[in-house]
Amino acid sequence: MEKISIELIPDEEIGGFTAQIPGIPVYGEGETEDSAIADLKEAVQAYVAAFGIKDALARISRPALRTLPMSLEEFSCA
């Protein structure tokens, strides 16, 4: 079984989390990370039922992550 990455985004204003799989146009929301992931699973199941597993797998984005020896301040325009 292939592992996938799930992005968990905290909502600073109202609390809770949004969960998504990069590339698949669905998301899940919940008060906790686990509840957002459970909601995402339901959304992905509905997506796969509508468009098929091949479509979902083809859409998954696998970003390359790299750590750079710099600070965020170096990106500012100041």
C-alpha cells in the first residue's frame, strides 16, 4: 500500500482544521486533526465513486520538500 501525504491546516480565526490531499479537489474539516482526516476520507470516497480511483491517483501531487539554510526574513522586500 502506497502512503500519501495529508496537509493539515489549522484555522486560526475559528479554530479547527482543514485536511486535504494535495492535487485532489476535496477537503475535510473538523475541530480536531483526526476529525478533519475522517471528514476528508468521506470526501475522497465520494470523489472516487464519482470519478474513479485512476483519476484520483493521477491527481495526487507529490511535492518535493527541501530544507534551505536561510530564514524567512531573507525573502522579504525590505
